Amino acid sequence: MEIKEKELHAKAIAGDDEAFLAVMQLHKESLLRTALAFLQNEDDAIEALQEVTYRAYKKVRTVKEPNYLKTWLIRIMMNYCQDQLKLRKRFSANNSALETVPSEDISYIEIREALATLSDDEQRLIYLKYFQESKVKDIAQSENIPESTVKSRLYKTMRTLRSYFEDKGGSDHV
């Protein structure tokens, strides 16, 4: 993280509204990408960004370390999206999270199906590591677990995904 970004984060945490808006603008793309990965719908992702902005604004002063503000924001987004997906399952006769995915995109559908077989914790680790390209150190901080635990859980989760694809008839997916 460059010094300017860290200073901006520190100002936002200290209560500077303009700095907070600048931080949200700076991380908007990552947050939207996270929301899209979970919700699979652009309108829902934009709504999620609005809600997460509001939630973050209310709690930004609780962040202790400016270096982890982006990770904190992404964590809020992931939690919000997981809650939304649970609500969808509860209130929808068709629980498929694949409704908005074109049916001809088979490899993407297979990946979504494979991810759906994982626990929420495993999905969160995969999204952080491979969709957000977060470092193990940052994941450990945001999940409040040791780095070695992150590494072992990622290893086990990737092994589970490989096994899933091997059972489906192809090991070249993961």
C-alpha cells in the first residue's frame, strides 16, 4: 500500500467524510467485483455497494489499522452478499444462483456449482485469495486466524475442488 493511500485510509478512519468518500471511490471496483462474484447480478451488486458504503460509514471509526481498511471493506461486502444469498434461498422457489448465467457458459456454470458445494468459510477464502487476489497475510488478518491456518484451509479447499472436477470427468479445471 502506498503512503498516500494509507494516509487517506487514516483520515477516513479518523472521521474525515471527504477521505471516506475517496476511499470508497478508490476501492469501488474491487467491491463491485466481489459483489458480482457472489450475487451474479449487476443491479444487486450496485445495491450491495450502496448498503456496504452505508454500513462502513457507520463503523469506519472502529478500524484499528489503516493498512487493513480495504480488507475490512471487502469483508463487509462478502458478509452482506452471503446474507443476501441466504435470503434468496429462503424466499425463492428456485434456489439456483445460476439463473442469471447464460446456459451456454458451461465452464463458468461448473465453477459456480463447485463453489456452491463449499462451506461459507471455504467460499470466503477462495473469493479472497483467487477473486480478490488477497495475500495470505491479509486474509489471516481479516479472518482473525493464523497464516498457517489460511494456507492449510486453502490447500484442503483446492483439493476438494480438484476432487469435485475429477468426479465430474475432468481434472484440468482447477
